[in-house]
Amino acid sequence: MASSNPDVAAEPRRLARPWWRDLPGWLLLWTLAAVALASTCSDRRRLQGLSPGERAALYQRTSDEFRTLCEGPHARDFLLRCREQARFLRDFPECDEACRARLTPWR
């Protein structure tokens, strides 16, 4: 039985795209996610590897830099840097509830 609509009959059938054609894109996406996760975990491991005195000094220095750069009148000019610093400060055990509250706007 022939189709009554000539446009449908003339249109060639489209095959579904093979799954393996999307494989490189998925592999790239998963690789980037793994690199980001490894980077985050390595920063935390490095902080834990420092002596308590070194870690406290680094925390103080980073906190002071954050206060100067990100809590001043030109904070929006350094948006990416401030977010990065806030993320880094949250990894310190010295960052208590008051510290985390201070960093909340930079999520």
C-alpha cells in the first residue's frame, strides 16, 4: 500500500546514530571530571601533610589576602580569584563556622 502523502514517501529513512560515535565526547567529559576531582583531593592531602604550625601560618596568610582582596571595595574585579581563595580556605581545618559564613557569598 503506497503512502498518500508524497513528502513522506520521498523522505529517506534516517538511521539512529551509532553509540560509539559519542564515545570520544563522553571519554573527554569523564577525563575532565576525574582531573578536577583529583586536583581538589590533592590540595586537601597537601594541607593535611603540613605541620600544624605551617598550616596555621598558611591559613592566616591566605585569610588575610582574602580579606584584603575580596572583602574590599574592588572585590567584584577579582571574582574568579576570590572564589578560588574561598574554596581553598574552606579546606583548612582552621576554617570554623564564622569562617565558612564569611565565605558563603563566594560559592
